[in-house]
Amino acid sequence: MNPKRKQRLLIILGLVAALGVAVGLVLYALSQNINLFFTPTQIADNQAPDSRIIRLGGMVAEGSVERDPESLEVSFEVTDFQNQVRVTYTGILPDLFREGQGVVVQGRVLNRQLQATEVLAKHDENYMPPEVTEALRQSGQLDKLKGMTQ
Amino acid sequence: MILPEIGHFALVLAFAIALCQAVFPIYGYYTQQEGFMATAKPLAVMQGLALALSFGLLMYGFLSHDFSLKYVADNSNLDLPWYFRMSAVWGAHEGSLLLWALILALWGVAVSLLSRGIPEKMGSLVLSVMGMIAVGFLAFMLFTSNPFVRILPFMPGNGADLNPLLQDPGLIFHPPMLYMGYVGLSVAFSFAVASLISGEFDSSWARWSRPWTVVAWAFLTIGIALGSWWAYYELGWGGWWFWDPVENASLIPWFIATALMHSLAVTEKQGLFRRWTLLLAIAAFSMSLLGTFLVRSGVLTSVHAFANDPERGVFILGFLVVVVGGSLTLYAVRASKVSTPGEFGWISRESFLLFNNLLLTVMAVSVLLGTLYPLLVDALGGDKVSVGAPFFNAVFVPLAAILVSGMAFGPLSVWRQSDDPKLFRPLIVTLIVSILGGLLWPIIFENEFATGTAIGVSLAVWVAIATQIDVFRKVRAYGSLKTLLARVERGIIGMWMAHLGVAFMIFGVVMVENHTEHRDLRMGAGDTQVLGRYDVRMKGIEIIQGPNYMADQATFEIYEGEHLYKTVYPQKRRYNASSMVMTEAAIDSGFTRDLYIAMGEPLGGGDWAIRLSVKPFVNWIWGGAFLMGFGGFVSITDQRYRRRAKKSGASAEAGGAAA
């Protein structure tokens, strides 16, 4: 092998090795850091693990928001019109958080309740997070959503 | 009432012109008819004019409240101020595509006006490829996303208003800048495809496409920074980067474009990495198309996603497949003909730039994997998952640290062989100084020690000093700073600015991430809270009336000891037309810190949820990014880009003097 070819071979081997290591690390990091999505019915059925951070999607149930008068604690129910899950959260809710609107919540399950670390509401009136649509599709209540947005 | 029809007609006309622009020059190229090839430039200019007319008329529709246009009725309102009516043109899907198409056409016009130094054959092939891209996008608009759809005869009396989130100066600047970058990468792509078609791969190809790549990269850098800044003060509750899929969609082409810029330097100066550079040029634009697909199809949960429309997603996906598949097939067939002459030593500028390219590519691939993973799992019938910031931080931060530690070596090394130890000797002292800097910084800044900060500050100092060493060496070589600035290749000055920008940015990032003081509180009138070295007192809340909104406005007095430092007024707005609620944070911006006060929601009894933060050195993040982008603009002012093709020897000479 001439030196030029040898160099090229070494570079390519190095590149492949580096990419392989990188992809391996990425996949490992993914397995540690993905958040599984659950519907209110799945959590009510105890299907969600309590050791990991999960995502819950659905609609904020009408009349369910309760505030602590002293602190920033707030709780509300997320529903897919079949089952409800109570969510507790400490902090400031997003501007577009409202009763009867879609919401995605991230947190840990404890006694079939969700302790939220993050509450995500949509940023556009006409936009519905895919997770929420999915939750309502699974509970067979998608037509309720359609009735509301039109 | 006829004007929108003219706008629509201009759009159709632009489509027809783009079709001609795509077909005629390449037909002329294959049949060797110069007359056909010569149509490229006038057609590109005509396409630009037609789209400018179309865009102008859509904007006129907004300014004149023409609610017979569905797009205007959906995104404007009688009360919307005129400047937001102008930017509302690109505030939603259809109009932002029109902006995309217009910018693509303007890049085409720029290429046809500024390509006098490029042989006719090459220039017309480049414009032909750009025409093909335009055909795809204009067809997409005309068939799925026409902004000129009318609501006749019963047009609404008032519009639904622009999304309040977008009623901000950020919308005026961020999308056009970002699109200039995204779409600008199509020029480098077209050059690469044109040279694959023509089979001419010498370094002149790299010299021609280099300034276009650098400008597109500079726009992309500034566009991303503006977006981050906008998110910070408007929707982010004080965050500056969220690893949102759409942010990632802009970051992936940025990594590839950065790699391309460095690899083009090797191809231009040394004639090496030719195939790799071609591949990067194809990948950069493909990634920006992928970004467009992710944003426009609504397949991912994101702040940028508009209402879902599967048909649009399918169209862009098809277009993506054609562009990526077509160009990669061409590459596969032709690239084996590219010869790469010459070799380089293991320790050489080529090696360091290869290292840079390797890391940037790995970063792009890992961000891409993380972004697409939920889609892949879903498509394979798996669970619904989401990938959040912890993943991206875990992967990105170490890679960035390795990349940045290598940044010191590239500029100090020389081409081919750099085994002279004198080249790198100053880096030993630099290493010691930067580690000491990282360790001592908490004492200077009077904050607690954090490992991340120590490493980050060390890296920032490392890059900054290494850049200074390069500057000093060149000053000595040229005799004085004045001669240096007058004579040195502008690309070198641009590189210094960009590398310093990276140092500033790292510093800002580690300070904000590790030392932000942040509190969510319940506050009522008369309450005082401590914030850093300030006392923040909430005086009261009043209701004020804006042009198209009502707002609860709080008055906060910030005291420094006994002395009143500043009074600020955060707001909670409710927009009349959409009844959407928006937070307007009050930010006291400074060189070493931002004070951030935002209102949450009313908690009853006159109390409000209030967010108070001190964000140290947060402006350095965007300052650094702007310096990087500005460096890009400086580097294209180099004289050699203004000379005709015959003086191609001059650039090698300038490069030799610089090294």
C-alpha cells in the first residue's frame, strides 16, 4: 500500500469507529432519556411506571383547577373523557393553559396521580398537540375535540 | 379587488418562468446551444421580479385590510399596527412559503448578477438547478398552500388577528434572516450539483461556492440567534434554548454548513477533501429542506407547528425524497470520477479541519437522531415517546467541548505538515492560563464554584487566547496591525471574529446555565423580595389599554440598597380578537446580567404569581453569535471574490502569505 492510500484507509477507519461510538452513545443516551407517553386511561389502569418521568396528554377537565391560597401550588384533572388523572404542579402555568383545552404534562406518577415537573400548553389556538389527539383517539372521544375546535 | 388576482397570476407566472429556468439552460448545456444557456440569467431575474410582485401584493392585501383574502382574514385584524401587518405576511404557513420562494428567487438573482467571473456553462447549470428547486416549491404553494385563496362573495368584516405570540419585532427579523440562511444553502447545493453534472471538480468550484456558503452560514447564524433571543424575552419564560424539534431543525443545517465552510477552505486552498465537500454541500441543503418538512408538516410537537395538514407533509416529503435521492444518485454515479491529488501530514491544518468536520458531522447526526427518534418509533408501531433536553445536553455538551478544545490548533497550524514544535509552543502557557482562569473565575465573579463553569470558562479563555496568538503572529509577519488589516485575506479576519464569538458564547452559556438565580413567587402590592443584590418591590397593578389588547400591568421598583435603581412594568396581555393571553416580561438588560421579571397568573386577593430571575452574562450568548455571523460577512469582502476568473492564481498567493 502506498502511503497515501494507507493514510486514507486509516482516516476512514477512524471515521467509522468514531461514528460508531457516537451512534452507540446516542442510542444509550436515548434509552436513558426518552419520555414515554401515556393517556389518562392508561394511568388509571396503572400501566405507567412510577420510576420514570412520563408524559401525559389530554384535556384539562372543566372546573377541576384548584389553587392553594398561600403558595404557587395548583392541581387540575386531565381527561380523555373516559378517565381523569389529577395532576399537581408547583409553579407558573403557561399562558395558554385553560380549562377545556388540550395540555401535555411531564412528570412522575405517584398513587395514580401525576406530580408534574413541566406543563406544556399549545402556542396557537388552532394547534392541538399530536399526543392529545392520540389520547382522545384511543378513548374514542375524538369527535368531542372536533366539535370544540370548530 | 383585482390586485390579489394579479398577485396570484404573478405566482403562476413565476412557476412557469422557474420551469423554463430549470429546463432551458440544462438543455442548452447538453445540446451545446449557447442561446439556451444564456436564458438562465434573464429568467432568474424575471422569476425574482414576478415573485417580488406577488409578495408585494400580498403585503398590500395586509396593509389595505383586504379580508376577502382568506390568508389575510386569518392572520390580520383592523386593530393590528401597520408594522405587524407587514410582518404578518410571513406569520403563518402560506405566506412564509411565499417568503421562502421569494428569497430563493432573490438568491438566484444575486447569482446571475454576481457570477460574471464564473464560466457561462457553470453559471447556467447552477441557475438551472436553482430553477428546479423553485419549481418544486412553487408547485407546493400553488397546489397545497396558496396564499391568494379568496373568501368571496361573503368576506368577513374583520380578521381573526395575528397570533399574539407573533406580534413582536422578533417576527419582523427572525424568519427572513433564518430563511436567508436556509435558502442560501441552496446556492452551495446548486454549485455542487452543477459541478457533478459537468464533471469539473477543480478548486475553482470551491472558490466560487465559498463566499455564497459563508454568507448563507452568516445569515443562518444570525437567524438562529435572533430566534433564541426572541424566545428568551417573548415565550421562553427566560430560557434561551429548548431543544425544540424546530430549533433542532435549524441547528442541524447549521452544523453541516459550518463543516462545509471549513472543508471548502481545504478544497479551495489545497484541492483536498473534494468528494467530502460535495457531499456536505448536498447534505446542508437537504437538512434545511428536512427542517422545512418538520416545521410545515406538523409531525412533531413544537411551538412552531401550525395546524396539521397531512397532504402538505406528504408533498414536502416527496420533494425531499426527489431532491436528496436525485442529488445523492448523481453523487454516487459521478463522485468516483473526482480525483483527490496530494496528501497531508498527520499534524497539519488539513488534519485539524478534518477533526472539525468529523465532530460537527457527529453533532449533526446525533441531534438529527434525537429529533427524529420519536417519529421513527411511532412509524415502527412502537410507543409514543418524546426526547427532551436531558438527552441533547448529554450528547451535545461533551462533543462541543471536544470540538472547542481543538479550535485552538487549526489556525496555529500550517498546511501539509505542521511538525515544527514552535507552532504550538505558546499553547502550553495558554493551557495553564485558561485552566487557572476557569478555577479562579468564581473568586472574581464572587459566585459558588461549579465544575461546568470551570470547564466552560477555561474553554472560552483557551479559544480566545489561541485566537490572539494567531493575531499577534500575523501582526509580526506583516509588520504592523495596520498593514495586517489592509493586506491580510479578509477570511482570516472573519475567522478571528467568529472564533472569538464562539468564546463569548460559551462563556455566556455556562454562566446562564450554572448561575442563574431564579424564583417563582406569590407577590401582592407592597411585597418586597430580594433578587441578587437588589430588592424588588411590587407597587401595584393597573389595567391599561393597548392598540389591540388589554393588559394588567404591574409596577416594580428595583432598589439597590436604599437607592431606587429602576422602575419596570411587566404586563399580562389579553388580545381582543383572539382572547389569547400573553406575558410581556420586563427585562433590564445589562453587560454582566439581565434582571428578568414576568407575571404568571392572578392568584386571587390581588396576588400574582411572579417570576424573578437574574441571568448573568446572558447577552454574551447572542453577542457571541452575532459576532460569528458578522465575521462571516467580513470574510466575503475579500478582494479575490471581486476579481475575474483569469486571476485565479492570486488567491493561492494570498493564502500563502497568510500561512
